[in-house]
Amino acid sequence: MRKALLAHVKRVVIKIGSGVISNAAGLEKAQLEAIARDICGLLDRDLEVIIVSSGAVAAGKGQLGIVGRPQTIPQKQAAAAIGQTRIIRDYKEVFQAYDYNVAQVLLTRDDLSNRRRYLNARNTVMTLLEYKVTPIVNENDTVVVEEIRFGDNDNLSALVTTLVEADLLIILSDVDGFYDQDPTGNPDAQLIPIVERVTADIEALGGHSNGDLGTGGMSTKLKAAKRAALSGVGTLIVNGRSPNILNRIFAGEEVGTYFLPAQSKLTAKKHWIAFSKKPRGKLLVDEGGQRAIVETGKSLLPSGICGVEGGFDRGDAVRLCNRAGEEFARGVVSYSLAETLQIMGKQCVEIKQTLGYKYRDEVVSRDNLVLTVTDEEEFD
């Protein structure tokens, strides 16, 4: 069955966790090399591979004398600056031994929040793939600050999966997959081979990271699988320390946990609105406006807006909330905060009279809007 599920895969994103290629002392070069050799084996089978690799901080912290996880962003940035060069050098050496090349791609959430930069990042990665070069993606930890962080590389891997329109996301972890209970200290824990949908009950089983190396536990991997599913992509969570794990996956071996893709998926643009573009404010929508959006698939008109919170400009993402402030959708606005304050509650024919110009009738077009309820996602 697993082989049939993966038969269509031509392009795959592989996320390599810190716990897979690092230990308390730092980077485990032999482990990184073993995974890199496996990836070269996939390239020999004409698969396109995009790597999202953690481990830069773990690789560099030792040279700074840091024990455990760095406690401040400047410490993390310094460790990443040292460690990233080492990781790329090691990947490069292994890949070149098999006549393949790699390229480093460093991103921040800001890069994927801006539509033009998002498309530029996509074009860069796709061009690398055309030239048979394997992109190695990581968060740009050397310059990132808290407000523009992805949060963890599980999240980044899901966004990259959508960015490149991959067919599969593989998350290499330090556990065998997703269990019905925490396998640590629970010998009766059972591996779940297939998850049809990441529900609230499934998410409740996800734990948190207790280690010194990574930033995410199983809960972040479940979120990544959920986000990938909304793009119509399945996700495999497997143990990256298991020998030849990638070859075994594509040989059809029933390893790890496979999360099925959603039956109805978001378009790439709506997935970008939902997950990549960070919202900057709120529009409070009256009952009639909310019904029109949720029940009949309409756009948000100025007449449906009864309040505004936060600051935003034209083209920014905002949360659409009811009068109580509960989010029910998210979208990209056609008007700035100052303009919205002037036209809210008014009819479309009054927009030009009020502002002296009109971009469009809709403050948030249906084409630029994603329902929170429909997507069953708790947005960050």
C-alpha cells in the first residue's frame, strides 16, 4: 500500500532534524554523510530533492562554549553563523563525491510573507532544480529576529513544500513516527502507520521538545503535516537515524507514519495567505458580513465592517473576526488602515465619494480570502 501511495512522487522535500545529525557534543558528521549518501541515491532515481536542514546551531555552539540550547537570539545567531558553513561544507563534500552539487538557500519569514520575494524564492529554487542542483534550505538564523522567525524548521519545511509544489514531505526525526501515546516511558505505546486527518484529538497526542538541540517536538511536526495536507501533499514522519531509511521508504517499506493529503486542497496563493503571510491587523465584521463570507462565499464589502484593530497597509494580510474578536477568516486587504476607517460601514457606491478614488468594491476579495473554519487550522 505504501508503495502505491508514493508512486506519483517526483519532487520531495526532506526535513532533517537537529536530533538526527547532532548530539550533545555537536554535529555528527558520519550521520550527516550517511543521510546525504541516501539522498544521492534518490537523485540517481531521477527524483528532485529539496533539503530543509536543521543543525547549524548545534554544529556551531561548541566553538562558543555554549552547553545546551542557546538562551538568547544573539547566541543562536552567532552559533548558526559558525555552524552553517560547516554543515554546507559537509553536504557539498558528500554530494560532489557522487557528482552532484548543492546550493545554500537561507530564508526568513519576511521573505515568504512578501508575495514578490516569495515568488523570487520560488524561482531561485526551481532554477536550481532545473540545473540538477539540490537546494539546502534553512532559516537565516544569523539575521532573524523573533517577529520574523518561522519558529521551527518543521513549519519551514511545510512552507517550502508548498513553495516548490512538492509531491511529498518527509520529516526525518529521532523517533520512529507518531504514536498513540508518548513512547518515552510508555512501553505499550503503539505506532500509528497512517493518519487520515490531523484532528484536534490527534494534535492533543503531540508532545513538546524536551531536548537541547531542536526547537520543535511532535506537535510542530503535526502542524507541518496538517499544512502540507492542505496543499494536497502527504507527509511521512520517520526515524532519520534508522539505516538507509530513505531507500527503504521508496522501496515501499511500511516505516514511520504517513499523513494523507486533504481531499480538497488550498490553492498555492491561498496557502500563502493562510500560512506564509503574517497578519498585521484585524477587521471586525458584523453578523451579515460574516454570513455572506462563510455561508455564501462572498467578499468582504465596506458595509460589513464594524471595527478595525491594529495597523496595516494595502496588500497586507489581516484577520477577519466577529464582533467578539474571534477569527473566522484571513485575507489580503485592498485598502490601508486610514482608508478603511473612512469607508467602513458604507456602501460600495460611496467609496469614491469618500476617498476621491476607488481601487475596487471589496475590502477583502474572495480570491484573497481563506476561511479559518473551513481549513480547520489554528493559525499562529
